[in-house]
Amino acid sequence: MANFCYPVVLLLTSFAVLAIGLMFKVLHWPGGWLITGSMFMVQAISIVWLIILLVRPSKKP
């Protein structure tokens, strides 16, 4: 069984920070674009990480 804990926690955390970034954009505060864009990249990286863990064969002793 692959360790899915780290990418799933990263994905869920990025959703929370993305919500903060969207709030910044709605309120027209500085940094909204930066937070939103970086969290989209973090989500893409964590999804690719999860796909790699699912596709890669597990090592059994």
C-alpha cells in the first residue's frame, strides 16, 4: 500500500489556502493573484503525485 498521506494533506491544505486567496481577490486586497495562482500549481503537483503513487507498482518483500 502506497503512502497517500502527504499528497492528500497537501491537496486539502491547498484548497483551504486557495479559499483565502479567492477571498483576497473578492475583497481586492493585494496578493490575491499570487496566492490563487500558486495554490493552483500546488494542487496540480499534488494530483500528479497521487497519480504517480497509484500507477507505480508497489514493492512487496
